[in-house]
Amino acid sequence: MLCSPRRLRPRVADDGRQRDVAVVLVTALATPTRSPLRRVADTRRLRSYDLILLCTVGLLCVVGAVLVWSATRTRLADSGGNPQTYLAKHLLNTALGAVLLFCAARVDSRLLRLIGPLLYVASILGLLAVFVIGSTINGAHAWIVIGGGFEIQPAEFAKLGLIAALAVLFGQRADRRPPGQPPATRELAVALGLAVVPLGLIMMQPDLGSALVVSAATFGVLITAGVRARWLAGLLFLGALGALVAIKSGVLAEYQLARFAAFTNPAKDPQGVAYNINQAHIAIAHGGIFGQGLFHGAQTRGAFVPEQQTDFVFSVAGEELGFLGSGAIIALFGVILWRGLRIALAATGTARLMAAGIVCWIGFQTFQNIGMNLGLTPVTGLPLPFVSYGGSSMFAQGLAIGLLQAIHRRRQQ
């Protein structure tokens, strides 16, 4: 039975309404600021990051910028320079490090098995390039000067490259072993071979501080991989024996041996090699509980502490922020290590090994830098992560935190 024209009109109207609704939905989806669906997607994407880790790293970077500015503004002004020079460069390094962080965080952690060998090979090439086009700064032939006041230290990236290579090695082998079985001797030999290459190149520069960090990170990956305890004890013995041989055979430079002598006896040469240590101790002691106030540290304003924006930036915090402020900085590093360990424990295989190595790297370097400011460890020229002035360290650590975020995001998804 044919429908009358009168009955067709409502259906046309309904079709028109359906078209209108479709247009509204399409327009809403194409407009992120007005789309509830897009807002939900953006919220889920944001929640996939470890926001506590991101905020803690960001806060440390802000604190570092203020401390670097305080350490350099007076001495630059006294010499007729721009007091904001180091601050501007540090902020630029921080911004570039943040870009690298978020780029690394977008990497699918399942691609770590492909990325790991590439990072390792690239880091080895960088260490080799130092001997061809490198420059000597502060006694170490460890820098490649690009121009415009920027230098690259390949040893910083070698830390991440070695961690990635070891994580891939043990992660792939673990898939072929029965659950609970420790790595075979052959795997350990290959791992040590991978570690010896960058370690040897770094010691040839010589850069003792980076060599110690590489050793600590390697040891952390070996523990996480389940290497037998007797092998770990043997490696510790060999490491101590190697350090003794390096000291006796002249592998270490004279200034490095002098730093060890100053560590054991700071009063031996107070105006020479022990000068940095003693001045840093004086600055921290003047801080007391509450500090002398930001930009009001006498030792800092007087430029009595050499290299205060890099190796001894913690002495600025001790003098101007006092025990409470410097203790808060240590607490922030504790939060980073806590979140990193949580990510490592939640991950499996290559991702877990990678996360554990990064945590050991940042943890040991933090302990070494703060320790040498307090006189607990020898001076080795290591920057304080996320705080000290320096582009290479900021870039490498940004990549490391980004990979931690990539591992966390994969777990969340």
C-alpha cells in the first residue's frame, strides 16, 4: 500500500535531524577543546605517565636553575659579563632535555630490543670521536666542542648505551632459559665484554667519575638479571684489584691521585688540591639549619668555591638553603629512585633490566656528587643529576627518564 505524501514528511524531517546530529558529532570530534571524547582520551594519555616522577624531575630542574644562577651571577657581573649567561644556557639545556624526555617517552618499550644495540653502537662511536676531534677540559680529554659555547661529553650517553645493551642481552636470553635459572657463564662473559669497551675508552680520557657510574650501573643490571652471588663477589674483587693496579701503574692522572690524597687528608694541601673541598665544606657549614638566604651566601657571592655551578652546586644549596633545603633536595632524589624502582618491579624482561640500570645510574651519581660535597667520597667531577649546569648530562638523563616513562606507559596500557 502506497504511503501518502503527508506520511513522508515526518520521515524527511527525521532524516534531517539525523544528518544534523551526525554533523554535530563530527564537528565535536574534530574540535579537541569542545569534544568530551577527546578530553577523555587526553586524560587517559596523561594518566599513562608517572606524574609523580615527572613533577619531581621538573622541580629539581627548577631548583637547579636557581642554584646555577646564584652560583654564577655575581662572578659574571664582577668580570663585566652578563649575569644571566649561565642561567640562559641552563634553561636552554633543560628545555632540550625535556624535549628528549617526551620523545623517548613516546617510544614503544617493545622496541627496546631494537633501540638498545643502536644506542650502544652510537655511544661507542661518540667515545671514539673524542680521540679524533675532542678537546681537553679540566684535565680530561672527554669533550667535543660544537661551537657557540656548547660542548658534548659522549661519556654521559655511554652510560645509557651500555645499560640498554646489557638489558637487551639478558632480556633476550631470559626468554630461552627456564624460569628461575640464573644467566649462564657465557652470557656473563659477553656482558662483561660489552662493558669493558666503553669503560676502557672512558678511562683513557681519563674520566674516573663516569667510569665509576658505568661500573655501578653494570653491577645493578647484573644483580637484576639474577647473576650468581659468587660471580658478583668475584667481580667486586676484580674491581678492587683493578683500581689498585690503576693507581700503582700510573693509569690515573696526577690530578686524580692528588684528589684521592686530599680526600684522605684534606689538611695536607689546603691551598692546592684540597681547596675546592675545604671551601665547599665552609659554605655548607655556614648554612646552618635554615641557610643564609637565596643569593646571600657569602662563599657563593665571593666565588670562593671553584666549579660551583657544576661539581659543587650542592654547596650552594647547603649555604643558602641550609640543612632543611638541602635535605629537601635529597628527599626529591629519593622520590625519583622510589618511582624508578616501582617501574622496574612492575616491568618484565628487557624493560625491567633497563629501568633497574637507570635507577642505579642516577642513584650512584647522586650519592657520589653529594658525597664529595660533604667529604664522604673523593672528588671525581660528576654533576648532580638535573641540578648541575651541563648540557650532556641533562640530555642523557632526559632520555633516561623518558625511557622510564615509556616502560611505565606500556605497563599502564
